Amino acid sequence: KPIAGVKGSFSERTFIAVKPDGVQRGLVAKIISRFEERGYKLVGLKAVVPSKELAEEHYADLKSKPFFGGLVDYMTNGKAPVVAMVWEGKDVIRQGRVMIGATNPLDAAPGTIRGQYTQVVGRNIVHGSDSFESAEKEIGLWFGKAGELIDWTSANEQWILSDN
Ligand code: UDP
Ligand code: MG
């Protein structure tokens, strides 16, 4: 099975991470709950202090930004781990971004994760892949080893995914 599933299908996958500030603040369960309650399927989960190399590769598109060094330090300094996850389901990449809310919490709608729990862009507690290509890259980076993603069938599937 492709690492990010099949784009647009029920098997689409996204990379979601609770950043160290979300872990410090005890918001891991609340963030997981939103994805569980929406009916998405958890196919990968681990707590990890990423290496500098991993964080730099994860945020490679931001390398030239003035906040890049601080961002990488915040993700990697070990004051708390990152809780890295892969969630699977219909349109989960785009829906995950909507559930997380805008990058700047002051632009994030109330009820989104960032709009409910955060105030500043540098401590916005959660990450979600922004496209299928990003999901493929990020899942590969964080869950590259064989066996880290679990293919399983949810007994709830017929109640969540049937159209009639
Ligand atoms: N970030 C920051 N300052 C900024 C913009 C971004 O510290 O001015 C951090 C923030 O943690 C953000 C991350 O860099 O979540 C990645 O930025 P991106 O634009 O990809 O936002 P995201 O995809 O997380 O919404
Ligand atoms: Mg991004």
C-alpha cells in the first residue's frame, strides 16, 4: 500500500504531529480525540524527539525564513517530545488542515485546534500535512521504517463510511 494511501480515497493518509508545546500543555489527548471522533483511523503513533536533520528536512521549504533556526530548536530541543501520528480517511489531508486552523492562531477560526488553544504562530501546538505530496514526504520521514504503520480494519467503518 502506498505510504500516504490513495489520494482522494478512503485510504488517504496524512501526517499529524502534536508539537512539544502541545505535549507540555497536556493537549495530546484532546488533539487525538478530534481525529478519532471525526471517524478517522489511527495507523501510526509515536512520541519522539526528532533529530535536527529530521526537523530540517521536515521544514525544508522554510529554510530561508528568519524563524527557521528557532523553529528547528523548538521542535528538537527535547524539552518535550513530538507526538507523531498518521491518520487515514476520506479527504483527511484537507480536513485535517481545516480542523487544525490557520497557521497564525489569530486567523484561526474558533473551534479549530489552533483557534481554541493557541495565541501565537511560534507556539501553535500542532502540524498537519498541507498536500498529498507533503503527506508522502512527511510520513516517509517520520515513519520510514517497515512495520511502523498498521493496516487494520475498523469495525465502525460501515457506520462511518457508507453513503446509504
Ligand atoms: N512559523 C513560525 N513563524 C512564522 C511562520 C511559521 O514560527 O512566521 C512556524 C509555525 O510553527 C508553523 C511552522 O513554522 O506552524 C510551519 O509553517 P507553515 O507556514 O508551514 O505553517 P503550517 O503548515 O504549520 O500551518
Ligand atoms: Mg506547513
